[in-house]
Amino acid sequence: MESPNIRIGPFEVFLPTAREPRRNGNGEFPGKLFIVEGIDGSGKSTQLSLLHKWLESKGYGVVFSEWNSSPLVKDTTKLGKKKKMLTPATFSLIHATDFADRTERSILPLLKAGAVVLCDRYIYTAFARDVARGMDREWVRGLYGFAVKPTVAFYFRVPLETAIGRLLGARDGFKFYEAGMDLRLSDDAEESFRMFQGRIVDEYEKMISEFGLTVVDATLPVELQQAQVRQIARTHLDIAKELRMLR
């Protein structure tokens, strides 16, 4: 019988059984989890920030959680990136550790307390980036099997060239890992970014139907995108209110 594990260099790594993220529906938690996804330059962070301010203005208890922000591994990740030491496998595992720590210490307790939790990037970032770096698709999904299923997962879809234009208009060049330079796709950072992010877009597009991502056209005016996001969030929050009143 063939081993269910995979080899990463000289190491054999356990391949967990892939499963759906555990559900946050039907009243499992009183809180709500809204997350945003998209490639760099999609404008997702701007939209989440606007949603955050709007929810606070409506009196909701809102908490923000950001990808790669756990104190447990933040400094290690920063050092690894600075010294260009991260391989696709270590990149995957260190971000999974970050996510696990934030889930257990922050996301889960807040959802149980009834807060509205907003996440700038969630498990789908790992599903896209890690697979784009060559990691096994099912292995990566299994790695995050403990994750809570979001109330809504917004995917801000934007043409790759539009995203590149936005990024270059705001800063000089691309970061090493952001551009996928560790994969040696091209010696030119912009071309490497284009190739790497193209792979990530392909993975996001596959996940729309697989995980029910809510697609937002990120080429629309900021105000129009935000109106759509607020309407969807409001619908879920209103339903939650009605269910609480019936109990």
C-alpha cells in the first residue's frame, strides 16, 4: 500500500486527511466571521478597513485579525524572509502555525463571545500561495482542517495587469517572496511577480465553487464595492439578530 505521506527534501511529512473547514453556521457560534481574499493590489484591505469602520459606527463589537501577525512566529517569519531562508514547505508550515495560534487565542474565543471578526486573508491565501509554490493541494487543505468556516469569504477579483499597475503606482518594485523570486521563475522581479501571481489567481478561481467564495469585482469604484460588501454583511447580521430574538 502506498504511503499517504509526502517527502519534503529528506523529510517525510504526514499527509492529513483533507476535510471541510468546520462550520460556523446554524448558530454554532454567536459571532460572525467575515474574511477578504485576493491577490496583492486587489484592494481587499481597503474594503475590509471600510467595513470595519462601518460596523463600529453601527455599534457592533468588531475585532480585526491579519495574516502573519501572531507574536508566536511573526519575528521568525520576518527573519526568514529577510535572509531568504524559507522554502515552500517551511513557508507553508510557518504560516499554518501563525494561523493556528491566532485561531485558538483570538478568532475562536471572540466568535464564542459574539464578536464580529474580520480577517485580512484567511486559509484560502494558503491554499492559493502554497499550491502556487508547488505544495500538494490536498496536503495544504488538510493542514488547515481545524479552521472555522467563514460566515462570508469575499474574493476581490481583479485583472493581474490592473493589480500590477496599482502596486507599481504606490511603491517601488516587488518584495522577494511576494514576487515568487524564491521559485526562480524569472530573474526580473516584475515578470516573476506576474507569473507567480498568475498561478495564485488560477487557484483562487478554482476555489470559488469549491468553497463558495463571494466574488466582488475589484475594478468597480471603491464606494460601489463597499456598498455590495455592506449589504451582504448586513443580511447575515440581520438574520443572526432575528434568530436570537426567536430563542
